[in-house]
Amino acid sequence: MNSNKSKGKLRKELGLIDVFAIAAGSMISSGLFILPSIVYREAGPSIVLAYLLAGLFMIPSIMSKAELSTAMPKAGGTYFYVERILGGFWGTLGGFANWFSIALKSAFALIGIGVFLDIIFPGFDYRVVKLIAVIFCIVFTIINLRSVKTSGRTQVILVAGLIFSLGIYVLLGWIHAEPHRFTPFMTGGLKALFTTAGMVFISYGGVTKIASIAEETKNPKRTIPYGMFLAFFVVNILYVAVVAVTVGVLDVEELTTSLTPISHSALKFMGRGGEILMAVAGLAAFITTANAGILSASRVPLAMSRDNLLPDIFGSLHDKYKTPKNSILATSLFMILLIVALDLKTLVKVASTFMLILFILVNFALIVVRMSKLPYYRPGYKAPLFPYMQIGGILIYSFLVFEMGRIPVILTFLFILLILTYYLVYAKKRITRQSALMMLIRKAAATEFVADKNFEAELIQILRERDEITEDRFDRLIKAATFLDIEGPINMQEFYKMVAGIIAKNSGDDEKVIYDLLLEREKLHSTVVHPGIAIPHIILPGVKKFIIIPVRCKKGIIYSTSQDPVKIAFVLAGTMDERNFHLKALMAIAQIIQDENFEKKWFDARNIEELRSILLFSGRKR
């Protein structure tokens, strides 16, 4: 396991506003400023409804990615989840597809900058447009190399200006929209409506890019889902409102012939100043998409390098700024190559197909990881309507893949064959992890589920980093502790015999002596501290010994007929020199059992590892 082999750690510098800006900025670009005129030819005024439907299609993936991001906030996002849950080949495919898709769409956005500059400064030819795109790519590369925080703040400023400009457009344009332009509404029928929704759907894909930089997010359990949902909600409203105003202001011929319909519409009711304002907004939209693209795409080679699927050089962090310098540079060079050498239109369709495949994998991955019931899979947010929403998403995305056309599907198939060859020749021999899918298959074939220890240890480390937990001695003892999970009912004497055997095995002391100490301690004063909860504790001979035995007895340990049966116990045994730590352990246990949900979690736990995880990841102070 080499998930942390790169030098140093990525800095957690992104807050809720940064996450919102990155997600929102990734969504608003060609899908709003160019696409309406293209899809209007297919569906007429019903494109307003098509934009709304496209947003609804995105919900399963937003929900699934939000859950996976809060459970495993690691660089690489989709790649990391797919690799850990579905296995090495699908992870390799997902990693390259994710990197390629985001980088290509960002390159396309950079070229879009030149298109809108031509409105402000007419006369550019296509070579100048490409040169401008390369220059902006270099600028964003420098910004991303310096700091993720700098990149995030740049994004916040740009997105704020973009949303403000679009808000003005909607408010001023609404009164100029003419109702007659919305009739007939469904000019192409239901088929055209759903086909258009499929074309528009990809515009919403940027909202999930934030998963790639989850490792650099503060408090990801809260920040990622809130940021994603807020961005989706705001942008969805903007999309529908802006498209409705544009349809209501422009004549059919104007809307179907203009490459910049928003700016053209603004010219009609705001004059030349409004046209320039929307051109600047378009520039900001493409800039935010490109900047967010470099930021998120560059984390994929970093994550793949950590897992030995790419050479170590991609995992290197900048000594001062702690940014993945070589991964950023490789991503930027790839984008420049695309800008200079290739016609992007066909490849953008291929990239969109890759995105749909990734969404299918993400939804399937969530189904697998939930069904595997890993004890250390503890998301901060859980997607509702599981698994029906995920299954629905898989069906919708599969349909949309084939709607992309024959050439993108063929190119995607060839890409998959190429990645399969790379995996078999280079990557397969470097993977030692067992995926959650394989664990689930083993679980179905065996009577007892045994989790992969490497994957389990990695999940534990991820949770500690996510929740900023500093492991203390109590945690280390719990990790190594022998747990007792007893069906019961049993009496106190039988229970103490079991406990004495465990303590004797771990301390080297005589089992009979330990048993007598337990009984003697109970005679002095009952160790039942609360109805149903006991903390038996004894002093062992010698020095430097301390043992904790957590206990669950579902039907209860009978201490006396006058007391409720004990169903939860923590047995403490330590030498005299450990008295200070004994008090600290008691304080830790007290904090844990005071959690109002503790008892429910304790009795709902399916096995000992889940009991252990409850103690390790409680909200106690350390």
C-alpha cells in the first residue's frame, strides 16, 4: 500500500465558498453561452424544460459522489473510489478517462475564451484564438502551481462576477421576454425533448469535479455535500432562467443562427453595453471552467502515482506550496497539445461519453460499497433512496451513452482496449489491494466476511485525516484489544472467568489470581456505573501493563437480581504505575457512552470490527 508515498501532504485550504465556486464555475460555460442556439434547432422553446430535465438526470451522480467524497476524501476523486471499490482495471480506466475528459473540456473552454473576446475586440482569426487559449492555460498553470488556495480565491472572484452578471441579465430581460415566442412549446415532441436533455446533460457534469480535490477541503464531511448541492441548485436555476429569457427575447432565426445567443439577446434590451457585459460574463465562465479543470484534472495523475499506476514523478509535491507540480504541468502540457494540434469538436463528444461511463461506474461503486458493509466505511452524508436512485442513474446514463452517436462510442471502445493493454502490461502487477467488489464476492461465497486488512487500514487512516483525529494511547489499545461479543444471558461469575482468561493471556499473570481480584473488587463496590453498563477494573501486579476489554452482551450479564442485566462493559486492568492513564481511560469511556446515540450504534453493530470502529471514531476529545 503506497497511498501516501508522495512527499508531504496536500494542504487543506478550501472552504465552503471555494468548493461552491469551483463546482459552479465548472458548470457554467458552453452549456449556457453557446449550446442554447444549437439545441433550439432540435426542440424549440421546450429547451427550457430540457435544461431542467438534464439537471434532474444529474441528481443520482451528485448524491453518489457526495457520499463517496465524504467517506473517502482523497485526491483523484472518482478514480480513487472506483479503484478501491471496483478494482485495478476499472480504476485505471476511470483514472485516465476522468483525466482525459476534464482536461479536454477545459481545453475547449480555453478556446471559448477567444470566441467571446472577438465580440469585444472583433477581427480575431482562429490562430489568434488558439494562441489566446495557450496563454490563458499558462497563466492558470502558474496560479495552480502556487497554491490551491490562490486558485480557489481566483475562482470565487470570477464566479461571483459571473453570477452577478447573469442575475442582471435575468432581471432586466424578463420584462422583455414575449410569451408568444414560447408557443408552440414542444415543437419536436417528446423524443426531441429527451434528446436535447441528453445533449444539455453534460453541461452539469462539472459540479462533481470537486470530488477530485476533496483531500484539500476543510471539513469535507460538511463542505463537499453542501458546496455541491448549493452549486447545483443555484446553477440549475440560472440555467433555466437565462435560457427562458433568451428564448423569450430572440426571434427563431436570431436564436438558431447566433453562436453567442446570450450576448445577442442582451444587445436587444441592454444595448452594446449589455452585449459586452454578457461577453465578459462568457469569458469569466470559460475561465472558471478552465481554471477548475486544471485544478481537478491534475489530482488524478497524482492519485494514480500514489497507487503505482503511474510513475512516481507524478506524485511529487512542490516543496514550498505543497501542490502536485508535475501532475499540474503534465495536465497543462496535455491541454496545450489538444488546443494546438486537434479539432476538439469530435473529441468533446468522446469526453462526454467518458463522463457518462464514469457516472455509471460511480453509481455502481456506491451500490457495491454499501452492500459490502465495510465497518470503516463511514460517510458524512448518505445518498437517499438507495439503491433505486443509483440503478435509475445507471440506466439513464447507459441510454445517453448510445445517444452520443456511433463515432464517439467506437472511439471510446478503442480507448478501453488501449487502457486494458496498459493495465495488463504495466499496472496489474503493481496492485496488491483487494477491491470492495472482490470482498463482496468472497462474502457471498463464504459464511464469514473477512475484509482486506490493507484496505481496512487505509480507510481508518482516511477517517483520521478527514476528522483530524490524532491517535492517542487509548486508540492504540482499542485497535489491539480483544473484544467480547456474547449472546448471553450469563451470570457475573461466568463473565469474569472469560475476562480473567483474556487478561492472563495478555499480561502473563495467573488466571485464578485475576479472577479473584475481579470478584473482590465487585464485593467492595459494584462496578455497574449506569443501568446496563459496567466498568470492572482491577490492579495487576508488576509494572507497565494496561489492558482494555470492551464487551457487548445482547441478552445481558446478570450481576444481581436487583439490577438490570449489564449489556455493555469495559474491563480495565492495569498496574499501579498506570493509575494516571487509568483515569484518562475512564474519561475517554465516559465521553463515549455519554453520546446519546452510542447504545443504538453499539447494539446495531454487525460484528467486532464495527464495535471497534465505534470506539475509534467517537467524538470524544483527545
